[in-house]
Amino acid sequence: MKKLTIVLLLVAMALPMAFAQGASESAKPVELVYTMTAVPTDAHAGAMKVFKETVEKASNGQIKVLTYDSASLFKQEQEVSAVKSGQADITATSASWLTDGSPWVSMFTAGYMFKSYDHMTSVLNGPIGQEVFNKIAQEQGIRPLGAEYLGTRQINLVVDKAIKTPEDLKGIKLRMPNSDSWIFLGKAIGANPTPISFSELYMALQTKTVDGQDNPLPTDKNAKFYEVTKSITITNHLVDSVWPAINEKKWQSLTEQQKGWVMEGVKAGIKYCDETNLKAEAELVEFFKSQGLKVYYADINAFSEHVLPLYLASDYAKSWDMDMFKKVQEAAK
């Protein structure tokens, strides 16, 4: 009887400690490491902060988001592999960086694939986009969660030169990100594409290692490329988006409630990024003129009629889901 009493006392003493330990473990917040190349003034870097604030508030601190911008953790070329391997949890990527593992995604890197911002966001943040993102997750272990408007890409040169047709870009060393799909786009619009990491681009323009680069106008301003270039031509050759994408194992480890909090953050980030970049694009032509740059306007039909057929005739199109391609094109009507 005495032994039984001692055992019961020991159990009674151990239970609160066990419950306390269990409560402590369950209260430990989930950490999400979010890394990107963008500089702090870029809208999608701002969207990352909005994501952090929204998720941490919605989860009441049960999810903690650690944010890193300016390629402080990984270079642009390393980010997708870092998320796939679990070295980071989330990055801001795009279709072009996902084509190696899913060649059919090159469909969304094609010049003049999307006709406008409204066309892009209705496709990628709607049922078609959900189908695309699910398939990428299954094939690569990284799941895009939505599409933020990065802006529409234009040509920015270190010389004062008007670009009217693809022929005018012949011989121009145009910086492109270092992936096959980006290089193809550079060739398709008529240039001589030269791969350089974004973090090294300002210096490459300043030293004339390249003749120019293509980015949306907000990026040109935020990265201060106007300081080392002399002209911009409005070509609208790519309605560009950036995709917050999470490690698939990490995503599946979250509860449905946690996934809901994350998606709340994603949607808040999309709203912030899109509104910021649309407002900036409406104002930036005059800003660049005030900085001494000449602004020209290309023959958009000449570019479109040249570029998209090159994609359709390329090896890229052999991997495309043509039913999906038709759905995307019909969504523009």
C-alpha cells in the first residue's frame, strides 16, 4: 500500500510537468524563412513584409516569418533550389526559374503570352493558375501560392536609341537572367542575351559590360538603373509576375488553419504589390524623362507578330499543354 501511494504521488508530480512540456511544444511557433533577391524598395519586397505582418497577426504569433531581401541569403540563381531542398521555406520566383523541372511552364515565359495586367492576374490567380501551381508542386516539390504583378518589362539601354522593331535590337548585348527560358526570350525579341545576376546588373550597366537590360519600370527606378542608362523603349514584351512559392513538404506539414493564415498573407501581399506597381507604372515615364532619359515607343504589333510565333515553332512549345494555352488565350477575350 505504501509503495502504491509513492507511485501515485510520483505520477501526480510528473503529469503537470508532462502537460507543461506538451503545451510548451505546441505553443512553439512555426517558422517560415522567406528569401528573395529584390531590394527593399521593390514592391514585391514590400509584399513580403505585408505577408509577414498579416500572417503573424492572423496566427496570433503561431507562425513567425523570417524575411531576407537583397539576395542576403541566396543569389537569384540559388533561390528555387534552396526552397526545394528546405534550406529556405519560401521565395519569390517566376515561371522562368521553374522551367528546368517543368518544361511546360515555359508557356508562361513567352513574350506576349499575356496581353495585359488584367489578363495575367485573372489567369494566374484563378482556376487555371491553381491547376498550374498544383502540377508544379507535384513535379518539383515547390508550390507557387499566387502571382504578384511585377510590372510589364521594357527595354532600357545605356545609349540613346529608339527601338521600333526586333531588328533594332540586333547586336545589342541585353542582360537577361541566367536561365534557358530567359535567354530564349532575349533572342526572340531580337537581342544578343547576356546572362548576369540581378545583384551585379547596376555595375554591368555602369561599366557597359552590357548595352542594356529589360525590367518593369518600377524595378528600373528602385534599382536606380536610370542613373547609368540613357533611354527606355516601351515594348510591353512580357507582362511579368512573381510567384510566392513554398517548399511542398513544409506546406503539407501545416494544418488547414495554418494554410489559411498563409494564404491570407499571400492575398494581402498580392494586393499590396499589384496596387503599388500599377500606380508606379502610371507615373514613371515622366519621372524617367525628368532624369534625362529619352522614352520611346515600339511598334507593339511588329514585336508581337515576330515573337509569339517563334515560341510556337520552338522546342519549348513541344512540352506545352496546348489545351491550357488555348484557355489562357481565350481568357484575354
